[in-house]
Amino acid sequence: MGHKKHELRTIFLCIISALVSLLFAVIVTALWPFIWDIVKKSGDVFVVLNALIAWLAALQLLLGILIGIVAIPFVMFIVAPVLGFEIVFEKKIRLTNAVIVNEQPKNSVFSIFLYSYILFGPVVIITRILSTIGEQEMLQYYFIVGDYMKKSMPIILIFLVSSYILRDFSRVRSVRKNLIIYYPSRLQQFILVIIVGMGSIAALAPMYGELVAIVGNKSLALKFFIYSILLGIVPSITMVIGYLIGIMVIGKPFFMKAIDIMEKIVKKYGKVETISLTKIKAESPRIVSV
């Protein structure tokens, strides 16, 4: 009975938080014309860019919270089972040696940057491909693709980023032959290699040359290049932070249930073993007389 009451309180909190996030997102969106009127009077393009980045960061944070709450049922009933069965399949074909560890992992705050790059990386990859086969300059493709990808961010968050969050916070790991404990899904590792490798910011280097040709000043072009990257990466980071607040803080009981669903699938159908990690306390050195 107490457990059901706790779940109902969490559902109520999720609904209220989602509505509040949506309300503030609408308010922040409506504020932009007023912000624009103020910053354009400065006559400094970098003041305008700073204001735009700050506004986008605030908006994406609120939208991230909203998406994180909305994502909860999708993560519980779609993402967690699919990831669980994917690990089971890899174990069956001996691509991974999945095990359950008896310790609850603690994730690093720096994982936020990894999750945000999963959002931002596809922009770089698609921009690079289009600039290679297309006729327009990379700078044009970068902003076109970035604008298009903003609409796809909720889907990427729910169905791709969530799988990496589940991976990091679950107790499912893979023990390799050299006894190194690693993440179990080879498919996830492959996707990550593509996103981080092909989606490296270095792939956007030709944009710098294009900016030099436009502004005629290398130092100024470098500034514009950095701001171009910040316009994409900063909102991605704040959206991920908001998403984590929504799914892991506000909806924590349901997120933990999603992890439990995934672990039970791996344990039941993958027939994995549970391994224990033993902490060895370092003893003070002893003097042995001979």
C-alpha cells in the first residue's frame, strides 16, 4: 500500500513538473523578441551571440526536463527491454561475456559531456557528408542540419541517449578474457565510435577556412568558429542536464524500475552469473626481524 502511494506521489510530481517546465519554456520563448531588442542596440555581434547561446541554453534545459519526464514510460517499456534483449543476443552469439556485478555503479559527472555529444555528433557527421557531396559551403550545411536536428533531439534523447544512461547505471558488465570489466553491448560501443570518431569537432575545420574568406581576419574568423560550435554544443549540454533531472531526479523510482527490468531480462534469458567485487584494505607495512 505504501509503495503504491509513493508511486502515485511520484506520478503527481512528474505531471506537475512537466506542466511547470512547459510553462516556463513558453515564457522563455516569448522573451526572446524583448531580449533581441535589448542586445541589438549594443551593436556588438558577440553580445548578440552570447545572449542567443544563453537563451538557447535556458530553453533547452526546460525542454530537457519536460522530455525526461515524458520519456519515462518509453524507457521503461521499450528502451530497457530492447537493450536487455540486445545484450542477451550478443551473449548467445558470444560477442560479450555479460555478468551482473554485486555493486551499484556510481557515474561520473563528466558523462554529461558524452551524452551531449551523442546529441551533437550527428550534426557534425551529416554536415561533413553533405558538404562532401553537395554544392554549398560547410558553414551553410552546418546551420541547416543543426536547425533540422533540433526537431530530432527528443527522439535521440529517448531512444539512444537513454540506452547509454541505462548502461552506465545498471550492474550489467562484460568480463573480457584479460579480466578487464567493460560495458556489455558491442553495438553501443560501435555506435559510440562512429559518433565520437566521425563526429569529431575537428571534422568541421574547413568551416574555419570559409569564415576566414568571409571576414578576412584569422583572429575574428576563429572567434566566429568557436561561437558556431558553442551554439550547437552548449544547448545540447543543458538539454542533457534537464533530461537527467527529469528522468533520474523527478522520475527516479521509475528510472530505477527501468534498470531493474533490463537487469532481470539479462539475468533470466542470458543466464548470466553474478560476480562479487571484494574491497581489499591496504594493511600498514610490518617490520619483520630476521
